[in-house]
Amino acid sequence: MTWLDSIQMVSANEIAVITKAVIPVAGLGTRFMPVTRSVPKALLPVLNIPLIQYAVDDAVEAGITDIAIVEDTKSVGSYFHSMPDLEERFRQGGRDELADQMVEISSKARITSIKQLEPLGLGHAILLAKNFIADEPFVVILPDEILWGDHSSTAQILDVRDRYGGNVIAVTETSWDDVHTKGIVAGPSVEPNVIAIEEMVEKPKRQDAPSNLAIIGRYALEPSVFDFLSQQRRGAGGEIQLTDAIIECMDDLPTHAVTVDAARYDAGVPEGMFGASLHQAAKDPIMRQMIVDFAAQL
Ligand code: UTP
């Protein structure tokens, strides 16, 4: 008998509160070459805000206080360092608003940098944060998945975790033409927008995919996932896959997927980043008019 045979809700006070997040940013960013030769994808901006700031905001809104950024030799974590000289300069120039923004960015959460010197896969990047996590449940946020809704997408998966415990991941319906590029899940619905995962497969062929529900970069995980990541087995693409470790945990842990209520942009590719930029630009009257004028010329 597995946990699926006896689905039951757990009372919220049995579940440890999550305060830690891991944000891995050490991938090669191949689909965003050539800029990613020297600029980490997580520092690419939607207008003037880099992807990493949206990811940290998503975490902080969900109550996260401690964040490990897993990065390669290019520093992403330093974006959140305090910059007293710059702040002072802005204050002296009467630009308090900018100075306040500098302070706000450096005080969002406690940020720790962890180095992944070889891109051995998402699972490997998460494994490197094992000591930082120290046997607590935690969240993983992929900054190139932009999810903008009324509530942080991380908060949405934590809300479901409060009811069911175990591992919870965010998903969205994707085109059947894309399933071979994604982690795919399937299982019975337990409430609107929530399924109990029965099947989970990384990058299936279209004909083998059990559904078109794709994993989209927000995970609430129990620390037992490290037991499987530590075995460092290579999965799809020869990489150490987080999905494989979550599958290994499924015999012992409730595992749910939430279709999050958010506008989604895949900022791992230029067209997704462009869509996200349009989304934000449309909120500003001047830029909105620029979009309208430009569209009229097309
Ligand atoms: P992706 O699968 O999007 O890979 O990684 P990527 O390297 O960023 O981009 P492409 O596919 O080459 O274009 C998902 C997330 O996992 C991180 C990435 O930085 C991204 O945030 N990652 C991936 C690591 O931190 N380390 C890895 O070894 C692989």
C-alpha cells in the first residue's frame, strides 16, 4: 500500500514551517547564448529588475527568510550585497528614493552563495545546498520560470503543503509538442487545481507522456530528497535530475502538484523574456503607448 491508497489531509500544526529556499542559477544558459557567456541568466532583466530579484521576492512573500543561491564562478548573490557607498552617494545627491531601494534590495532575506563549479544538473545543484538546508523541509525556485499572480507561486504550493504535507510542486498545462522538453506529472485530482501525483517522468516522448502537466520551477521538498540526490545517479541528458529524486521519494511521501494561478513566462529563452517584458511594460502608461504605436505600424 502506498500513500496514494490512503490520501488524507494532515493538520497544519503537524507540518514544519519552511523558512529556507535554494535558488540554483549555475546552468550554462545555452538557450540564451551569447549573452550568458559572461552574464548569468539570473541577472538578465525584465526591464530594470533581474530575474533573481523576482525569484527572491516570490520566496520572501511566502515567508522565506534564508536563501542559498547556487551559482558558478559568476556571482549572482552579490546583487543582494549591501552597497553603503552607493546608498550614501544617492542620499547626498538628494535621491533618497534610489537610496531606499538599495537598502530594500540588500535586506530582503539572508543570502548565502554556494558554488557549483561544474553544471552537473539541477539535482546536483540542489545537493550542494544539503548542509545549508540541514535536514529541514525547503523550497526550490528556478528564477527563469517567471510566475506572476495575485499571490506568490511559492506561497501557493506551501498552502497546499499545509494541507497534505510531503513534496509539492508547481505545474502548468503545456503544449503536447513541448512535453518532450519538460518534467511531466499525472494523477487523480484531489481538489480544484491539485492532483496527487501517481506518475512523474522527465522529458518523455510525446507518445509516452502521461499528461501535458509540466513541472514549472517551484518545489516544496522534504529533506529526504537528499538521500536520493546523494547517490548522484545520472538521468535524462546525463545530468543528475531533481525529478528522479522526487520520484524515488514517492513511495514514502505524499506528492502533489498544483496548477498555480499565475501568468507564466519561460525567461530561459529570448521570446519568453520578451513576453515578460511586454507584460511589465504594459503596466506603465508611456511604455504601453509605445507598444500600441509599434503594433499599429506592424
Ligand atoms: P535549465 O534546465 O533551464 O538549464 O536549468 P540552463 O543551463 O539554465 O539553460 P539551458 O537549458 O542550457 O538553456 C534550470 C535551472 O537550474 C539551474 C539553472 O541555472 C536554472 O536556474 N541549473 C541547471 C544549475 O544551477 N546547475 C545545473 O547544473 C543545471
